[in-house]
Amino acid sequence: MTASTPSKTTRTSRASTAADTPASYEAALAELEQLVGQLDAGQLPLDQLLTHYQRGALLLSFCRARLAAVEQQIQQLDNGELKPWEGA
């Protein structure tokens, strides 16, 4: 019974790490780029691969939500009309 306790603790700490919300869009993007690099390298053990993939999915969702929120704010500032980007 003692052997299952550390396993449960490990699962709990993994779950809480994956659920941490990034501080900002930029922090999420930087972490996502790092995870993608590690996944592309193909050198992670299977359990880490799954954990990294789950974290990446969470970060991607966070980034998409932040971009959608900013787009909505821009639409409100432009009276509901999206204007083409002229920068770059």
C-alpha cells in the first residue's frame, strides 16, 4: 500500500503542473516553442511525451483564447469592423 502512495503523489503533481496557467501570451508561446522543440527531437520517454503533449495542447488553447480576446477588443475599438493589418 505504501508503494501506491508515491505513485499517486507523482500523478497529482503532474496534473497540477499541466493545469498551471501561463503568466502571459508571450510566456505561453515561449514555453510552447520549447515543448515543440523537445517533441520534435524525439528523445523523450513515452510518459514525458504524453505530459509534454498535454501541456502543449493547454498552451495552444490559452494562446488561441488570448488572440481571440484581443481580436474582439480590436473589433470594438474599430466599431465592429476588422481593418486589414498595414504593419510589417
